[in-house]
Amino acid sequence: MVEVRRPDPEAIARAAALLRSGRLVAFPTETVYGLGADATNDAAVAALFRAKRRPAHNPLIVHLAEAAAAESFASFDERARRLVARFWPGPLTLVLPQRPGSPISRLATAGLDTVAVRVPAHPVALALLRAVARPIVAPSANRSGRVSPTRAQDVVAELGEAVALVLDGGPCAIGVESTVVDLSRPEEARILRPGGVTRDELEAILGPLAEPSRAEAEAPRAPGMLASHYAPRLPVRLDARSVEPDEALLAFGTNEPPGALWTFNLSPSGDLFEAARNLYRALRAADESGARAIAVVPIPKEGIGEAICDRLARAAAPRPDRSSAPEGI
Ligand code: TXA
Ligand code: MG
């Protein structure tokens, strides 16, 4: 059985020792649960890719307890410093040029000359990162392509024995992943993945952000971005106006068409932050509802709704044929 522990100081010290010895530890962040490994240890990072069945070309985010700890291997320009001052600790990941001689495993960055860094806001994550005192890679603690975990029991269901220890910090407050912003080119800043920090909040600091070109939307720069991802087991149907009797329904606000086998309202009051917090738990519960498919009503794309719609679009995207790829993609 996987060890799941309340994050008291003793459990955090044990988690830190496990990470330093190259083991994998899952921990809560304010966005989703992460699966941590020592970012400077090739064997630990390789074990992390194996545990998630993650394709080797999809790079990881390096987590730190404070921005200063990233200065030695990532190059922060003035835009990065302004974003850090406003949003760290918090749900923002910056893709920055990597400095020569960086101690980060080449596996973690998938051989790119950039590195993604983030200082999470969750007190348990920060306590753990301080105790380890090394950069920690932490992708969402799910099998690659599946729904991200927002509770400790989701991590156990996803990864089981591959994890040495799960720190149980209760449900995640934000519920969707960090916003990934690419600052690796001096002339432009762009959002690679919408998330917990909204476009409006970023544009208030950086000015207007570049929109992805059509070619980029089709061959995205954050590897693995547009393909099927965040996917429950059941097929997902978006923008549902009505439901079939054998469908599970994700409703929002007063938009709750009748007749579904099972219904989960993401936010009866129409609050997009509440909907984000409930999204992954709702997709997991829908999978267990006995329904044939999941229908989702339209969700407003403003604010954090952009991240919700992004995840739902990927959850509904055509799935790879997993039967011919037993290691997943
Ligand atoms: O909220 C989060 O960010 C969570 C928690 C655990 O911190 N972590 C997370 O990690 O979502 P992951 O591995 O599931 O997603 C990382 C994303 C991927 O889309 C990856 O392609 C992108 O960040 N990424 C990482 N390094 C990159 C780089 N150098 N250039 C472009 N994209 C990068
Ligand atoms: Mg993920």
C-alpha cells in the first residue's frame, strides 16, 4: 500500500529525505497535486517519466521555494521579474532561457534550452521545497493524458505503488494547473497553457499578449499541448444543450438541462472559480456514474473559464489508440 500521511513536520521531513534519495513523493499545491522528484537527479527524473508513462519529449516544471533559488539556472529578464513580484508564490509558470552549466537534468527539460519554473503558494508545497533545498520537478500526479488529481485519493488511484509517499493536504483550492507563460523570446510573451492566473491579470502587467498563430495552434510549442489530455475514461461531448438518458451531465449555474442519468453542477451560483475547483473531481465522479458518455454545458470563456474550456476541449479531443501503445503516450 502507498503511504498517505497528514503533512505534519515529521511527514514533511520524511518526504524531503525520500526526494533527496531519488524517490517520488506526491504533494498538494494550490492548483493540483504534483508528483515530485529531484530535478538534478537523472535517475529520479527518469523514474518519474516512467511512473506517469509520460512521453520523454514533454518537459517538466521545476518547483522552488523562492525565486532566488532559480536565478542560478534560469535567466530572468525585467518582464519575468515583474510577473514574479506580482504572482509568486502562485499558479504561474515561467518558461525562461536556461543558463549554461544548469544543474537541472536534461531529461526534465526534454533537452530544450529553456526551463519552466514555478514557486507554488501551498504551505505544504513550500514547506517541502524548503526542507529539500533542491529544485523539484513536479508534473500533475496522474498517468499521462488522464485527469489531474485534486485530492490525495486521486493520486493513489492514478499512480499507486509508483509513489513512495503522498502528503495529504486536502482538496486543492484552485483546481486547474498553473498558467504557463513563455518568456524565452525577448520580443514576445505568450500563454502556452491557460491556468490559475488569468489572461487579464497577466495583460495588466505585460500589456497585450501574442495570440498563437494557426500553425502554432496546430503544432504547439509546449509539447503534448493540443493532443487529447485531461481525459476521463468516458467520451466527452461539449456545448450540450440537451442530454440523453444514458449521459452524465456537467452543468453550470442555472444551465442544467433535465433528463441526465447523473448530474454534477460545477457551480450552482455560476462562479467560475468554484467550477474550476470542482472540474477534475466532477470528471472523475462522472466516470464512476455508470453513464455512457459525459455531456458538458457551455462554460463562459472569461477569466479562469479560459482554463476550464481549454481542459474540457482536450478532454473531448480524439483519443490516441491506447491498445496499440501499451505504454500510453
Ligand atoms: O499547476 C501546475 O503547474 C502543476 C502543479 C503540480 O505544479 N504541474 C503541472 O505540470 O501541471 P505538468 O507536467 O502536468 O505540465 C507542465 C506543462 C506541460 O504542458 C509542458 O509541456 C509545459 O508545462 N512545459 C514545461 N517545460 C516547458 C518548456 N521548457 N517549454 C515549453 N513548455 C514547457
Ligand atoms: Mg499534467
